[in-house]
Amino acid sequence: MAPRIARLRPIARWETGLVLLAAFVLIFGTSTAPEFLTSRNFFYMSLNVGEVAIMALPMALIVISGEIDLSVASTLGMCSALLGFLWIRGWPMPAVLVVVLAAGAMAGLFNAVLITRFGLPSLAVTIGTLTLYRGVALILLGPNSVSSFPVTYTNVGILPFPGTDMPYSIVIFVVLAILVGITLHVTPIGRAIFAIGLNKEAAAFSGIRVTRIKTVLYVLSGMLSALAGILFTFRLATSISNNGTGLELDVVAVVLFAGVSIFGGTGTIVGIVLAIFTFAAMQNALLLANFNERAAGIVTGSLLLASVLVPTAVSYLSRLRRGLSGPTGLPSAEQPMTEPGASANEEPRAGLESATARDRPVWRANQPGTANGG
Amino acid sequence: MVTAPRQSPVVVSNAARLSDIVSRTRELGIVAVLVLLVVVTGVVQPNFLRLNNIQFVLLDTTMIALLALGETVVVVSRNVDLSIGSVVGLSAFLSANLFGHVAGIPIPLVFAAGLGIGIACGAANGLVVSVGRVPSLVVTLASLYIFRGLDILIVGGGQVVAFSLPTSFRAIGEATVLGIPDLAIAAAIVVAAGAYFLRSFRSGRELYAIGSNPDAARLAGIPVARRTFMAFVASGAIAGVTGVIWAIRYGTIDSTAGTGIELQVIAAVVVGGVAIFGGSGSAVGAALGALLLTSIASALQVLGISPFWVQAIAGFLLIAAITLDRGISLRLTTTLRKGNYRGGA
């Protein structure tokens, strides 16, 4: 159990950082625009990130398990296109919604089959399905858009959830975050996900059903992307093939910003919630400060960069402090010998990103000959 | 990673030969598919083989094939550069905009400006990846955002329009030798040079070594950080020059120029047989992959199939290619293992 306790320590520090940053953004926002701290502004702020927030939850689980899913935004777009496609063909809305959710689940299953059954690298597979699913959206709608949705449904996209000040998407996100958080942090399934991310082979040998868990995660990701697609379509009251293009970058940025390691094995759902809040507040503050909205990517990109550079810098500094050689020193082999236990107890996060792990791409485990070694 | 120490020198040379055969088979395979595509489409719809259309396809291929060369250099070293689309956009606008600001600026200087912008962007990527030791996927995802954001801030709502560019500049895109566009010939020469460098130069081979096993490469004395840095600089430089070609080709440039082109390039690279986890693949294969993808797009258009199918087909091909690679590499590993037993270690 020692590693688990140890794992929480540096993450707690990461989340402290997020809280401080969020506070800073709040102060910045309030000082630039008096309307920043109003419930009306918070409503629109959260409305804008609702879909990203929902997709960030399964993405966090997938990244923790050592994989990635870059196809989420294309799944969103495909499902949005399907929604419009079926609606103008006279399908009743409840049936359309069921089919759209099922289509999202199938999209996730297709990813999962390619990754788990064929042993393909998830990065390559989901870059492929990113193109493929967006292509399906184009086939479904071509250059057309559908916006004849009934007001009852489009209201779901823009009005608060009855009895609250929050949009539907955020209420759904909060409920899902609680469910996913409990699953990840207090159930055997959650521990299995961490174990897979830390060492897939060891997890498989200790009886964890790696294939099944990964399949479930990708199906969940596909289905929640479909849900995000439905909300996105209703929010804009438009179904068009390029809906949500590029949102996968936002989702990945938020997940890494939340302190989930790109190498897998670490991360918390609390971090995701904090990261979503900070991300939304930051974009909103910039908007109110009259920063070009379309250029807000600079901030997202810098956040993404900072969230991977900071842990590396911290590990470098702490290694310097202990008089160990810096990153220029001997690679991996030295690590376990000079820091027996110490690295596992005191800075596992840093340990993960030190020499062994940081030169290792996320798809390392899928090299020919290692995955199917037996 | 686990099996490395077991391999005897004999097996290694076996491996080199086998993977050489495999990569050559891949290139031949693409050529075969390409020939089949051209013949079938040409028979069904002779318009496909009109000089006009062929020139069009070659010009489209030029940009993707050049970018694919840069991407190949990065991917064989087990990295990836997702920022090239943004670099193309930034370079296309800034270099074409020079004509508006500096009257009578010589065209080579515009190319140099594009190159410089590309090198600067590539160096930024390379620096963070090699010194910061951060996975390139994350770094270039971030710089995709950042470079595009800079582009948007610089361009604002404006754009460079075609008639503001000198005719001599636009004419570069229309110049041909024996019916083949000059730009395509230049790209072919650059790709050939790049392929030769990767294949026969020490630093080129070292990129493959890094991609096969970074730890082993470092222990073998290969300057991993420097090589990785240079790979990103090369990719950025090529993207910068491609930006100028973009300006020549399209004339009108706003802040969305080049958006999403990285996916087409990665598709071309992977379809062309470059392993996405590094260590194998050739620049010629990547260029052929680019030619195949643009030919398919053109064939669909000529055959009257909705252009909206192109993207789905590209995605399908990409997945088919990685599935095929996986099958081949599994078979290769099995063959090598057998060879190992026979060699009696």
C-alpha cells in the first residue's frame, strides 16, 4: 500500500498548485471585468466547456491506463452529424438519441478492438479514427447543416438545469465526475486502471483483465463523446459535419493540466474538476479582457506545455539537490540502484518522468515483440 | 527492449536485410496500387489522365510529400511533429505578407524568410523535446495551438489576397518542364536527397537507432538530444518552405491556412510504411504514400464520387496500413526468432 499513499502526496501538491492558479485567475478575471464574478457569467463560462468537461473524464481514465484517445472530437462530430441526418429523415427524437449514443459506443468499440485485439498503438489508431469518423460525418451531411430541431431540445443546450444555476452539460459532468471519481479512487476497477498504466504486463500477470478494462474505457469514451455531441448540437442548434473540430486538443490539454501523467499510472478526478474550472475561467477572463477569442489556443498550449515541463523541472531540481546527476547523467539503469525505495516513496511522479520513462513514448508497450512476447 | 541482448550479430544483419525487403515490398506495393488506380480510373474516366489533372495531382502531392519528408525524419526517431500545419500557416502568411511591406523584395528572400520561420518553430519544438525531455506528442500538440494562436494574433481578421502577390511569384506554381510542374520536380529532388541522407549518412542512421531503442542509442554514444533537436529543426524548416509553396499555390492566405494538414501528412507517412513507433521506414515510401492519397482524392473527384468521401477513405487507409504493419512486424519477429534458434546462439 505504500506506493498508493506515496502516489497521493505529489498529486496533492499538484492540486494545490491548481487551486492557487484558479484563485489567481479569479482575481485576474475580477480585476479586468466587474461582470466576471456574476452567476450569469459563470453560467455562460461553464456552458462553453461542458462538452470538453464530459469528454475529459473518460480521457483521464484512458490516459491513466497508459493509452490515449484522439478521436473524441471526431466522434462528437460524427454523432452530431448523425443526429441531424436522422432527424431530417423524420425519426422521432428519442429514437435518434438512442441510435446516436449507440453509434458513439460502436465508435469506441472499434478503437478498442484495434488497440486491444490487434495490439496496435492507440496513438496511431485514434489518429486514424479521428480522420475516419470526421470523414463519416462529412459523408452523412456533406456541406449541409441541419438546424430544424424542436425548441424543447435546443433549450437543453442553452438553459439551466431545472432548480439549479448550472447548464445541463455541467450537471451531467458533476454527476459523472462523482461516479467516475468513486470508481477510480475506491474500487478495485480503479486500482486496476492505475496498475495497467504503471505496468501493463505486470497487471495482466496479476490477473487484471487488461483487454476487458481497456475495451470498457474506450466504449465509455465513445459513448460520452456521443453525449457531448448531442449537447453540442443542441447548444448551437446546428448539426454540421465540422462540429467540435479540434476539441480533442482541449480535452487532452485539460487532462494533462489536471496532473494526469502522459505516461499513465497517475492522476485524480479532483484534478480534472479543478483543471476544467481553471481552464474555463481562464478562457472567460481572456475573453472579457478583449483577447482575440480564436487565439486563446496560445493559453491552452502554454498550459499544456507547463503541465509537462513543471514536473520534469521539479524532478530535475530535486535530483540536483540530492547530488545526483541531472538528466544528462546515466539513463534508466542507474535509477533503481541509487534511489532504492526513495524514489518510490518520495517522488514517484518525478520518478516516473525521470530517465526511464520520459524518453518512452506512450505507445512503447506496443512494440512488436514485447506485447505478444509469449 | 527485453529481447535485445539475445540477438547475435548474425541475426541483426538478418534483421536489417529482412526489414529492408519489407520496406521495399511496401514501396512496390504502393506503386502497384497506384498503377492499378491510375489505369482503372483512366479507363473509366479518361479525363483523369489529362495533363491538367496530372499536374494538379502532382502539385497537391508536392506539399504533402515535402511535409512527409520532415515528418519521416521525426517519426523514425520515435517522435511526432503535430505542429507542422500551424507552421505552414504562419510561414505562408508572414512570407507572402513581405510583398506588401517590402516593395520589390526578391523571391529567394521570401523563401529564406519562410525557411527561417520554420527553423525557429522547429528549434522551439526541438529544444523543449530534447532539453525539457517532454514527450513530443504533448510538446507539438501544445505548439500546434501556440503557433496557430500567434498566426491568428498576427493575421487578425485580415488576409493576403492573390492579386497583391507579384505575378512572377504566382508563376512559379505554373512553370513546368516537359509538362511536369517545377515545384514537383524540386520536391522530388529534396525528397530524394532526404531519403539518401536518412539511408546513408551516419547521422541519418543514428535517427533510426534512436527510434529503435533510445536507451541503447544513448549508451552506444549517439548524441540523442542533439539528433532529436535537429530532426525537429529539419521538420520545421521543411514546413516553413512548404508555407511559401502554399502561398504560391493558393494565393489567398488567412489565419486558417494549413489547418489540419498534419493529419494528411501523418496518414501519408504511415501509409508509406514509416512505423509510427519509430525505427523504420523511408522518405521515398512516405512520398509515395502522399502521392497515393492525393491520387485517390483526385480519382474520386473525377469519377464523380462526392469529395466528402475522401477523408473517410484516408482514415480507413491509415488504419489498414497500421494493421498491415503490425501483421508484418509480428511475422518478422517470428521469422527472426526462428533464425535465432537455427543460428544456435
